[in-house]
Amino acid sequence: MDLSCPLPEDPADCITLGHGGGGRLSQRLLEEIFLPAFGTMGPEHALDAFTVGATSGKMAFSTDSHVVHPLFFPGGDIGKLAVCGTVNDLAMSGARPRWLSVGFILEEGLPMETLRKVVDSMAATAKAAGVSIVAGDTKVVERGKADGLYLTTAGIGTVAREVELVPGRITPGDTVIVSGDIGRHGMAIMAQREGLAFDAPLVSDCAPLHEAVQGLLDARVPVRCLRDCTRGGLATVLVELARQSGRCLHLEEAAVPVTETVRAACELLGIDPLYVANEGCFVAVVANEMASEALDRLRDAGFPEATRIGEVASEGDGAGRLFLQNAFGIRRPLDLISGEQLPRIC
Amino acid sequence: MDLSCPLPEDPADCITLGHGGGGRLSQRLLEEIFLPAFGTMGPEHALDAFTVGATSGKMAFSTDSHVVHPLFFPGGDIGKLAVCGTVNDLAMSGARPRWLSVGFILEEGLPMETLRKVVDSMAATAKAAGVSIVAGDTKVVERGKADGLYLTTAGIGTVAREVELVPGRITPGDTVIVSGDIGRHGMAIMAQREGLAFDAPLVSDCAPLHEAVQGLLDARVPVRCLRDCTRGGLATVLVELARQSGRCLHLEEAAVPVTETVRAACELLGIDPLYVANEGCFVAVVANEMASEALDRLRDAGFPEATRIGEVASEGDGAGRLFLQNAFGIRRPLDLISGEQLPRIC
């Protein structure tokens, strides 16, 4: 299955090294593609830095690079992924995502039409998420030196609350919630790459998560810590939370929502869905007495699959570790995966 | 001349796809390379976003991607370049650079030693510039899909002053100053790539510029606008300033400082030094009556070559354009360059 983009007939419709030179072609790229899409770069676009209006209080700052292959996949594309990735990282710290920057590394020969589609997707995703793309940069590398394009987004969010959402706040007896069914993003990419078809289509869950988080915070659910289940999947996030908090986490395998299609794809490829990347799914560790309220708020926010999947053990053995209880009642420790089962999925 | 890095004998000393997987290898990369260098990522390193302490007032936000080839060159490397690039963009807006993020796109097979050298260089440059590298991300692409590594930095600076440094403030009669001799960065890269040697070595001017800017602002020099002369060089910056301000700028060619070595290299390669990238050189447009004071402050700040190179014409003809007066007294308009004379220099 050839996933490369066909080269247009007219080389004028392609990215050339000149587009990275800072001269007339760079100017045209800015005026014809970036500015119409990211209107918010506004008249300041040609300045070296964007000035964020007066703010007070704490800010959150985050970055993510994106090298997903192929660039377009069911449920999203590299542009949507790059915006959601940084929006979600900010949201997980309890911040309201506000401003994004984007660095484009473009491959010579990239069809202008492909760039335009990615940029339009970024703009639409940013608009839907209520963030502004205010700063950018473009570099061009020779043919073969990037797979079409790589994107790096960085973002700033404003933090209204006093309490930080950090693993150190995780408390024995807390409940572990996942916002939705897992494994869809990674398996959608893999299925597309391998040319696999299933009865039900595999569609990435790629989506911004900040409104769901805001729903929890507005409802005054005592959220200890949030983490989106991207690279490494749900299991990796929980292993890290256990380590960083020094607490013992229990995960009940049978409670973890996985669609039939994802399960079938994972079986076919010999992949554990617990370690598959998601791009629109997060874990919340909340005080047990408010867990039902948290699930209600998540369902209200459009996450009908939100489920209780585990708990934080009382103090004692297993500090800093994650244990999985499988469907047969057998309990085993889970750890970080040592290699890379799904390269280039984000 | 082979500029690629030799592969180490032991594949354990190389970047593998697993280092981008978010699992154990990613964790090791963080613990063994990034954290020891960027100590400021501190205990928060594994969180999705870094929380910037309480601030008030305006902030500047900027980003730059870096694909320079080769990775190491006389006077710097891709790491130093990436830190200086974003520090300088922030400084040009009159901000005090404070926090940086960095996205690494690594090529499978990159020697760990090379990564370590780049990371150490970033850390040293950040320390010298008084900025903290507080957020990061790493992705790995297959062999051949990047030239060792690409870096994207983003940065936040705090803006203390009320007046924005924008082209709209440029006024007829203002003086145009350049902070130093031009063309060194681009020609140092080209000479290394082409294997050219000169009597005097060609060394990049790559350096942070924020202290020089702070010196001007502290001395209450009425600075209208600042711009670092990176891609496209001095001429491109001045063409853009003329356009954006709607003023007519005059540049006196004979006044522009260029070293003998840069001049010789440019002649040999048929390149106009006015369009060659710099990484430690900027233009300041200042009120004429304070131009001497500005030059004194720049020389105090370690820029002995700071020179008056032009002026803003009185209102009338030539609005929005840049004119060059050459050594023979001939005046001609300069425009943006149409292609790319020096690819991959930053």
C-alpha cells in the first residue's frame, strides 16, 4: 500500500527549498496558506514573537512533536493531532489552553494541496478548541529527509485554580477512571498502514479533551491528577502515576473499555491494547466519594464510555507499582514496555 | 566531504525507534540525557505541561524549527542555534526570555554521543542566556528520514515595557543601526559544507542577543523596532521593515560591516552578503538624536562593530521600499530574494 502523496504535475504546486529561504516564496506561503487559515496571527504575523495580552496568575507551557505516518488517517491527520496533542497536555495540567505555536518542517516536493489540507485541519481544530495559533516557523528539507512534513506545536494555557494536579496528590482509596474506550488511535494508524479492513471501521479517537476536564473541575470533583493516554497507552500512564506518586495502583482488566474491532485488530497483530496509544482518552484519579459524580460529568461532556477501572490501594505492599487483575482474577505487576510496538503513531 | 556521523560499534549507543515509544527506553533517555542537562525540568519533568510561576503583565511567545546541516559547525551547533534562535526572537520583541520548550525529532541510528553533545550545548547556551528549558518531547523516525536530528524550540518571555517594538513606530529621520558585521553564520556553514578553507577561519556569529537589547532599553534609547538578521540576511529584514512600516529606508552599502574573509567567501560562491543569514546580529531602528548613545551601549555590551548603516527617509517617494546606495553613489531598490541561495543554514 503506497501511502506517499503523488507529486503534482506542476512543480509550482509543490514545496521547494526556496519556501524555506525567508524570501519571496516564504512570504507567499505565509500570505497564501498560513495567514488565511490562522487568521489570529494577524498583523503581527511577521514579527519575531507574538505578544500575549496582559495576564496574571500561573501559566502552563507544553510542547509536542508529531511525525505520524501516514499524514492522513481515519478520524484525523497530523494537523488535528498536533493541535489536540498540545491542547490535551495543557488540559491535563488543569490549564485552559489559550495560545499555540507551530513549527513546520516540510519536505521538498510536498504538494501544496497536502500542506493546505493539514493547515486547514489545524485551523479548524484550534477554532473548535478555542485556542489561537499565534506564532509559527517553516523550514524546508530536501526530498527524502522528512515524510512529507513534521510538526511541532507548543502551547500556553492559563491556570485558574490554586491546586496543582500532580501525582503527589494521589491518595489511598482514590478511584481510577478512564474517559473512554482505549486503543483506537494506534490501531487505526496500524490498520491503515498494514491495509487491514474490519467489519466496523477503525477510527482514531483524536479529539480535544479540555472541555471534559473543565466539566470535572467546574463540578468541584476532587481531581488528584489527570493524564492523557497517548504514547505507551493506558498501562504506561498508570505505571508512571504509580511510580511518581509512590502509591500502589490496581487496574481491573475486565473493566477497561475496548471495542470489538480494536480487540480483533490487536489480536491479529499481537498487540496488547493496554499499551496502544490514544489521542482522545485520559485517566483521572479522583477521590472515591466523588467518582460517580465524575463519571456523570464525563458522560455529560460527551464521553459515554467513561468507566471506573481501578483504585489506589491502601498503604502497604506494592508502593510505586501497578498491578493488573485479569478476567480470571489473576493479579500481576505491569511495567513499562521495553521497545516500541507501534512506531510513528503520533 | 562526508558530514554524516559515524555509527557507533555498539547499537546500544544509538537512538532506536524504541526511544520514541514512550516506554522504558524513552524513560532512560529522559533520565540519562535530558534531565541531567536541563536540570530545570525538575521533578515536574514527567508531567504533560510545566507550570510557570505566577506572572503578571504581557508575555511574548515565539517558535523556531532548526534543520541546519551539518549539525556541528565553527562557532556553534544545532543545539546552540535552537536556543539562541528563540531567545533572540523574544529579545527582538523587547521581552526578557524566560522559559523554553524543545521538541526533538531524532533519526534512528543517531549516536547517543551526538545527542548528548547537542543537549549539553543547549543546556550551556540556555544557562548563559538565563533561560530555563522546562518542557520537551522526543520522537524518533526511521533511518534516512531526518539528518540526525531536527529541533523545534518555543519560548516565553516577559514584557516589562508598555511600548511595543513594532515597525509602525518607525519615523522619518530615524537611524538604522546594525549590531555587528554580517554574513558570518551562513558563510561558515557553506564553507564547512563545501570544504572551503580561508586564511582566517569563518566562524558563525551564533549568540544570544537579549543582553545587548536590554542595554539599549535600560539606557532609555528610543528604540522603534528591532529585528535579528537571520534567514534572508540584513537586506531581507530591511525590505520587510520598509514594507511593514510604509516608510522608505536607505541603506549605505559601504557602511555595512563585512569581514574580509566573509567577503572573499561570498565572492567565491557568488553570494551577496546582504542576503546571508546571521545568528548573532540585529538591526535597530532608533531615533536619530539617540543613535550615538545606542552605538555606545551596543559597544559596551560586547558589539564593537555596531555601526550606523542607514536612515529612514523623510516622507515622500519610495514609501514601503528599501534603497541601497552603493560605493559608487548609485542608488537602486532592493527586494526580497526569490529563491533560496543557502538551504539548511538554520
